[in-house]
Amino acid sequence: MDQDWEDRVTAAWATLDDYAEDDAGAFRAVIDALADELPADSPLGLFERACAWDSTGHSDRAVPLYREALARGLGEVSGYKGRRAKIQLSSSLRNTGHPEEGVKLLSPELLAPSDELDDAVRATLALCLSSMGRDREGLSLALGALAPHLPRYQRSMAAYARQLVEPED
């Protein structure tokens, strides 16, 4: 879509916290109106609708929309939004009792080209792993993501993260 539409979507999202919890439907209506401006088969509209349901506490309603957006080529339209959809879908899958699907979806993202979403991938994957009882793996991912941001101890924290999942000799 054009930059004007993207700017209006960004502006709408900036108002999310202005809506009371019991007025979440009004926020979703704003997003729906923006999505309705797109062609019916646009993965961008599906993605924005999924995000709106997700952000207003309805992961169950978001999951099929994220899936459809990805199936319709969201990653080809916007690699960034495609990656966001995978992160958010994985989180929603975990929230709806399917963390194993989240792990399957996000694990390949660890090998994807690096961008500003790397830490979100690791954090969400860590939560999915923890929900599956794989806490050491999740903690390893979280510490590994945190280590580069520390003012000191980056090397030792990265080593500790690896030790959590590497077999002892």
C-alpha cells in the first residue's frame, strides 16, 4: 500500500492505549476501516486485523487471521511485517495452548537475516519453550538475547547461555 495508508495505520496504532478496555471494539473498528481500504485479498489488511484482535486480548481470533495473512504472501509484500506476523502468531499460539506450533514457526527465524526483531524472536521463542517445559532452552535464548545489551559481562553471559543447552563433558 502507499505511504499515506501506512502513516494512517501507524497513527491509529499510536492511539491504542487511549481506548478503555471495554471499548476495544471501537479500536478494532478503526483498524477494520483502514483494512477495508485495501483489496479484499490483501495480506496487509488481514495482518492489521489480526494485530488488532491480538492487542485487545483475543489471541484466539487473531490466530486464523495471522495464518491467512502469511498464506497470502505477507512476507513477500513486507518482509518486516511477515516476520512480525510469525512472532505474534507464535505468541498467540502459546496463549491458546499450542506452544509447540510457535516453536516450529519461530525456530527457523533464528537463522533468518538479522534485524531489529531478533530479540523479539528469541523472547517469544523462549516463552513458547518454557510453556512446553523446556525452561533451560528458553532461558538460554533469553540470556543470549540479553547479553549483547549489557554494559559488561557480555562474554560471560553468552557463555552461560550456551552452557545451559550444551551437554557437559
